[in-house]
Amino acid sequence: MTATMSDTLPTPDLDSDAEGRKLAIICSKGSLDMAYPGLVLANAALGEGIETHLFFTFWGFDIINKETMDHLQFTPLGNPATHMPPSLMGLPGMTAFATHMMKKQMEGLDIPDVPEFLEMITDAGGHLWGCRMSADMQHLDEDDLYDRVEGIISAADFMELSEGAQTIFV
């Protein structure tokens, strides 16, 4: 008898009640293609009634930084999933071109831009937190961040806040 994935992996209970569930998403990268996984997961969790907290750290701070949040870029350089010949990836202008193409595709699918996505998440009850160490390293304070960020907290504070949560690192 041959084992299948359904024999070895538990099947999620899609009918389970979300009450009491908590999700913590750590957003550590600030490129356009890495901003969206955390935002999409947060939005999906909130749609299921799951308490959701996003913690922005290191380069992920660009997602909530007022100066950078509207200007995130996608670079194909070093990303094998772009399926481009390596000789083209490093050419001048490729990051701008790749960013433009990605934004155009997302717009065609009616995917909101980063500030609008953050607004949707907070409107649905999601919580946004900045990392204290990252803020200090980048010489940023709460005035520099998206207005709906609830605060800049330490990693230890986030551990306390997200106790019992399912945690996803992006």
C-alpha cells in the first residue's frame, strides 16, 4: 500500500470556529514582492475572525515607513523565481521595469496598494506594531510611521502580545 499526503498530513478543519485563534505575522522584508505575503495572510485571517498582529522588523519597516511605503520595489536580481536570464537581471533599469510590471499585474487583479491594504487590515481589527530595535537602528520614531501603527515595541513585548498565536515569519 502506498501512502499519500492525506495519509501522512493532518487535514485542516475548515469549519472550525475562529474564536480564540490568534495569528502573529513577522514582516522582515520590505521589497514589493515580500510585503504582500504578510498583508494577504493578515487580511485572510481577519476575514475568518482571527485576532491578527503584524510585527514589522528590519527591512519590513519600509512597509510602514511613510517615506518608503508608497515606493517599494521588486528586483529580479538574485530571484530565481523571476524566470529571466541572469544576464538581464542586473541591467540598469530592470528593477524599475520589474516593479512597474508587478504593480500593473496587481492593479489588473484589483489588489490594493500597500497603504490601502494596511488600512483594510486595521479597519478589520488588525494590529500593526513596529520593532523597537529596528526603529532605533533606522533612527525612526512613531511620527515616521504609518498613522495606524499602534506603537513601537520590543521583541520581548511582541512575544508577550503574541502568546499562544500561530506565528508566521515573512
